[in-house]
Amino acid sequence: MNLILLGPPGAGKGTQAELLVERFKTPHISTGDIFRAAIKEGTPLGTEAKRYMDSGQLVPDEVVIGIVNERLLKSDCKNGFLLDGFPRTVPQADALDRFLQSNGRKIDAVINIEVESAVLLKRLTGRRVCRNCAAVYHIESKPAKNTGICDHCGGEVYQRDDDAPATVSKRLEVYAAQTEPLISYYRQKGILHSFDGIKPIKEVFEKVCQALGAIPQ
Ligand code: AP5
Ligand code: MG
Ligand code: ZN
């Protein structure tokens, strides 16, 4: 299945993606993770993306669209993919539709995770991620077994620069202005499935799996 994970910063897109990828063996394409990897490697893309990410702004559409199109052409995406953090503007969604159509493909479902702002702030300021494999942790609700070390790969677990409180507020503003319109965009297409993201991680996951199981393929 070709899937999109939609939701505000901190809704649990990356957390649910980890579980979905394990169950459905589908490639996880997170534009945020792609940019963080580019920053780590010190590539020109990383240098450009960092300017926007550190201030909580979106990387320009034309940069992101090109990267995702290229990724979707790789052979591992032939039988399905899970997009996380893309699209997040209407022009990105239009470009994705056109690109998939030209390849005889389409999005089967959009998983929209809903969580109120006060909870998002708490989740993001307590979040930690693995620098190596991007696994997601939380200092209170989902700590790594050994502080600072990833359970999965032994990599360094760190705090994202854009999880500083001032940057989080800006990201939430940007989400409301530029990404939230995608909810009605996909509802109109009849492929939106919304979930209460306040529920425990496993419960959200089971609800998502139930909904996906009911989608004809
Ligand atoms: P990106 O990396 O995509 O960040 P984001 O969308 O802001 O989302 P997050 O990764 O912060 O949150 P999440 O929903 O994945 O939550 P998580 O699972 O980690 O993008 C970063 C930046 O890159 C953007 O600001 C932009 O600059 C740029 N960018 C990326 N894509 C772009 C695009 N398409 N166009 C333009 N620019 C782009 O969970 C958060 C915390 O909550 C964790 O600690 C987790 O353990 C905890 N948690 C999760 N679920 C639950 C639960 N059910 N109950 C309790 N705790 C939970
Ligand atoms: Mg994420
Ligand atoms: Zn790791």
C-alpha cells in the first residue's frame, strides 16, 4: 500500500512509522530524517535544509519534491511506501499526485494523527532520537534502556536542535498555516483516516492497522 502519515510535529508519525514498517515491511520515507542525515554528512543539501529547520520553517517545496520523487523511483518502493512528513503543503501534495499518476500509481490512504498543542509541546521537549537509525524515545514515556544509547543499534541518542521550546512553537504555527489544509485536501479525495493520537502508542497502532485492513487493495 502507498501511505502518507500526516499530523502536527510530535503527533507520533515517526513512532507509528517504526511499528508500521516492522509489520508491513514497507520502506519508511521521512523527509525530516533525510535532511538530518544530510546535515550529519555535511552535504550541500544538509547545509541548505539546516537554515530552515533550525528556525522551524519549511524547506522550499522544489527542494523537497525533487528528493521525494527520486526516492520513490527506487525499486524498494514498487510494492508500497510510507511517507512521513511529506507532503506538508498543498503544492507538495499536488506534485505528489501528478508524479504518482505519471507512474500509474496513487495514494491508498492518509493516516492523520490528531493531538492537541499542549500535549505536543510536552512530547517534543522530552523527545530524544537516535542519531544513527532515527529511533524515537521520550525521557518519561519511552526512555532508552541505557540513557543516551539506542536500544536498536547502540547509536547516540540526542535531542533534536529544533525541539527547543521556541522552535517548537514556530513549527506548530507553520503546521497550522501550511500543513493543516491537507486534512480537507485528502478528506475531499475520500482517503483520509483520522486517529486520536493521545491514546497510548500501541493502541493508536492497532487502530491504524484495523483501518488499513479494511481498505481494499
Ligand atoms: P520532521 O522531522 O518531519 O518533524 P515534524 O513533522 O515536525 O514531526 P516530528 O518528527 O517532530 O514529530 P512526529 O510526529 O514524528 O512525532 P514522534 O513520533 O517523534 O521535520 C523536521 C523539519 O524538517 C521541518 O520543520 C522542516 O524544516 C523540514 N521538513 C521535513 N519535511 C519537510 C517537507 N515535506 N517540506 C518542507 N520541509 C520539511 O513523537 C514525538 C514524541 O512523542 C516522542 O518522544 C514519542 O516517544 C512520543 N510519543 C509518540 N506517540 C505517543 C503516544 N501515543 N503517547 C505518548 N507519547 C508519544
Ligand atoms: Mg518524525
Ligand atoms: Zn539507533
